[in-house]
Amino acid sequence: MKKKYTFGWDQGVAIFLLMTVVIGSFVSEYFANFDNISFVIQDIAEIAIIALAMTYLIIAGEIDLSVASILCLSSATLGFLFRNGAPFEMAILGGLLVGLLCGLINGFLVTVVGLPSLAVTIGTLALFRGLCYALLGNEPVNELPEEWIVLGYENIPGTFLPWSTIPLAILAAIAWIVLHYTRIGRWTFAIGINPEAAKFSGIPVARMKLGLFAVTGLMSGVAGVVYTLRFASASPDGAVGYELSVIAAVLFGGVAIAGGVGTLWGVLAAVLSLGAIRSVLQLIDFSANALLVVSGALLLISVVVPKAIEIYQSRRNSAFVTKI
Amino acid sequence: MKTAMTKLFRIRELPVFLALVIVVLITGTANPEFFTLSGFQDITLGVAVVATLAVAQTLVIVMKHIDLSVGSTIGFSAYLIGDASSQGHGFWYCMGLALALGLAVGAANGFMVAYLQLPSLVVTLGTLYIVRGIFNEVAGGNTITEDMVPGPINFIGLNTFFGIPYLFIVAVVLMLIVGFIMKRIRSARDLYAIGSNLLAAELGGIPVARRVFLAFLATGAVSGLAGAVLLARFNTAAANSGNGLELSVVAACVVGGVAIAGGVGTVYGAVIGAILLQAITMALGALGIPQFWQLAVNGTLLIAAISLDRYLSTRVKPTSIMGAK
């Protein structure tokens, strides 16, 4: 039997991305030039890196609202260590470790203590952000070594891609392969579809979830380092509200909030779409507020349209049944 | 006697109330200024906005839903009130505008959650963005200043009734009204049934969609009207007003025993939770702890509260992000 071709949400997002790029190139001659592409990639790098891990977490039926605070705490730790005389490499390592630790704390509270992740991560959102202020006070760390911060604003020599493309591309490739071609990926989907069934079929559900929270923390730490280099500064009030952008991107990319459904390239297409739309709106001198409205609208579309299709199909099917 | 004791220990609000008493006593002993009238007024005035929103949020959380759009709604409404007033419109016109905004946002949320059966977390996250975006566009760089605030709102923000700030009285009256309704009126009791077992509620003949819609509508309406409270509290409003308030509100509810898993909790608990968070904020100041630690302490307290609740109750393990099924 020939496999029936079904048109998925992620293909829709990819087409949406293409349309944005085509329309963007028409409305502004600056859209498709190399400087702007480099800028767009820099602009979305942190959100994209966190979204990779958040995809797993939402597919597994959990959520993490504390990612932006972890990003900032990792950045603050980096700044704090460097200000107190640690070599920059050690400071980066410290930032990454703090990210991992934060993720483990979330995972511990969800899997071992057994609390709902939504409530836990609202709590850790405040806790981790509070620790940023406790570490740095109101003084951002601005004197970072020049040879490192050039990585934040310069392109890879000979190309038009910013340095942050490298971690993003490597991590995206790993995330893609692991989610769609390995046992860990299949386990993630199984847990999201039915945690009870997953447990009885021998999947270590608690350990998997702990791992996913830890990886999300680590990815937020990586994003924290990228963020610090991009702004050449570690401050306690950075990246406020990023968690909502990350979740909006993941859901627009076709991952169901109820868990069990989603593809990684759908999410990547969604992140790029948001970056492209932001750039188009800026280039045609639209106010930054329009972006908020567009993000919100895309988020709603990503739940309303599949629901409308579902209702339409069930009506058609039931009409068919009554005719017989 | 024994039954009275067990009954007392069953009260969900008791632990958080005891925590509040302990915080107040410790702080008061360490710093006697905390016990003065101005210390009392600081707490009650500071808590008014979050307490008002927490009362509204309770309606939604007991149904196992959530409304994240309240921060955007209250900020926009505060701005609209000030803006309309500065153009010479009267007090009631301004309040009508605030109510209309709240009803519009509430109806949009309610329609999508109740009739399209979409997840409330996603829907209200979407409306949070959209309302904030429209608000920022309307407000631009403008700021509502004190002379633009309508007279009655200015009055309740600055004055006290026998030492109790009017704003706190507004929050308490709202709490008592909603508390009475949720205890005595059957359609409001239905919200608990929906939150504890959706399927059973449906089979039991509760018009679930209508109840969910009305609860979101009510939450929206209160958030809109609460714009007056926000404006009265700060005497100013600008494009960033109410930003991030939704998380403080959810935190107050959860600390006060309104479980995110739905079906339990009261508005009294939510308000006590809000007061506890505010008291701790003030206590840190009174004890000379740098205010930088404030946020971290609030977060820790929230986690401690839900851990304790989890330990005390014998509910099943959470299987979804909203908690137990």
C-alpha cells in the first residue's frame, strides 16, 4: 500500500519561513544582504539554543519557565568569577556548570520530590534571578577580555556567519539526530504520549526527565555564555522574558503543549521565522511593539489552526458515518 | 474536641497563616519599627495589587487553568484610565473603559479555552503578548503623571480609613465577596468540580464550557478594574506597567494553598499568600538584609510551600505540567 502523504504543521512553518524571506527581500533591499543575515542569526542564537532543549522537555510533557533566569545566572556567575580574578576560560566553565546545576535542581524537584514543573519553575525563575542580583548587586561586569568579546560581534573569517553559528549548528545537529534517530528520542516521545505506559514498558521515566531538565539547564548556560559575549557584559537584569519567546517558538514550531508531538526542524524553522519577521518589521520601520503582537498571534495560530482542522475533520467523518 | 482539632489541621490556609505570624513576630522582635502603624501600612498598601489579582486568579486556578495575561491587562487598563481622565472624561467613564478592556481580554481567553478547548497556558501566553504589544503601541513613550489620575483614584491611593489604607480595604472587600460566592453559589462551586475531575463534572451535568468561559470573563473583568488599584498605588503608569506581575500573582495563589493541580484552595488563602510574600519582602528590609536577596527568598518560599503541600497531601504523583491528573 502506498503511504498516504500527510501535510504536517512543520512543513507549514517551513513554507511560512520561505514566504517571510521572499516577502522580506521584496520589501527591503537590506533584508537579504550578508550583514543583516549575520545580525538575524546573532539575534536568535540564544533563543534557538534553549529552544533545542525545550523541545525535548515539552515533548516529554514537562515545561521549564526558569530558562531565562538560568541564562542570566550563568552569565552573572561568569562575570562574578572573572571580576574576582578567575581566568576567563574558568569563568566560562563556571557559568556552564551553574547552568547544569540549576537544571538538576529543577529536575530533582520535579522527579524526586514530585512537584508539577509549571509551579516549580515559576519558583526557580524567581530564585535564580534573585541569585543574579545577590551575586552582582546592581553593578554589571563590563571589562571582559577583548579577544573573547570579538567572538560576540564579529563574523567567522571569510564568511558572513557570526561565531555563534558554530555552537548553534553543532548543537542543532546533535539535538536533531538524538531526537529522531536514537532510543533516547523515542523514549522522550513515549513519555510524552503516556508516562504510565512508558514506565511499564521499562523506560526509566524519572531518570529521563531528570536528564532532560539537566540538559535544558546546561543549554541555558551555553546560551548565557553566548549572551555575555554578544553584549560584552554580564548584568543581573539580562534576558528578562526570554522564557516566553522560547516557549512561543517551540509551540509555533509544531510541538504540542500536551506532549508527545513535535519535530526538531519544525522548531528551528519557527525560531528562524521569528528572527526573520523581527528583522523585516525593523527594516520597514515598524515599531518594535508589532513584534509582540505578531509573536502572540503566531502562538495562538499554532493552537487554533490544528484545532480547527481537527474539528473540521471530525465533522466530515461523522457526516460520512451518518450517511451510511 | 478531637474532631475540632482535626478540623483545624485540615484547614489548608493554616500553614501559610502560621508562617505569616512567625515572619511578623521574628521581624517585629528584631526591629520594633515593623510593629508600628507605618510598618503595617507599608505591607497592606504594598500587597493591594497582587492580592486583588490573586483573588481573580483563584477562580481560574481551581479549574486547573491559568491566566497569564493579567499583568498586561492591568497595566493597559491603568494607562487607559489615566489617559481618558487627562482628556477630561469623568471617573465612571474611565472605569467603564477599564471594565470593557478587561471583559474583552477575558472573553477572548474564555472563548478559546472553553469553546475551542485550547490549553489555557498557551492561549493566555498569546494574549499576554498581544495585549502588551497593543498597550506599548498606544502608550509609546508617554507616562501618566499624578495630575492625570482621576480624583477618586488618587484619593483611595493616598488615604487611610482609621489607619487602614483604602486600597487594602478594596482588596479585602473583593476577597470577601468572591469568597462568599465560591462557598455558597452553586455555579461557582462547580469550578472546584471542574478542577478536581473534568470528566466527572461533565458527566455530572455541569455545563463545563459555560462555567470556564464565565470564570475567565470574571478574571478578565477584575484585572481590568484592578487597573484603578495599580494606578492608585503608584500614581503613574507607562508602557512597562504591570510587566511580570502574572508570576507574582500565581506565586501568591500557590503559596496560599491554591494548588496548581486544581480543585482546591480559597481566595482567603490566596490573599494570605500575597500578604506573606509582601511581609517577607518588608522583613528583609527591616532585618537589614540587602534587598537583592528578596527575589531569591520569594522563589525559595514558593518551592517550599508547594513541597510542603505535596508532603502533607496524599495526592497522586503529578503526570502533567499542571500537576496531578
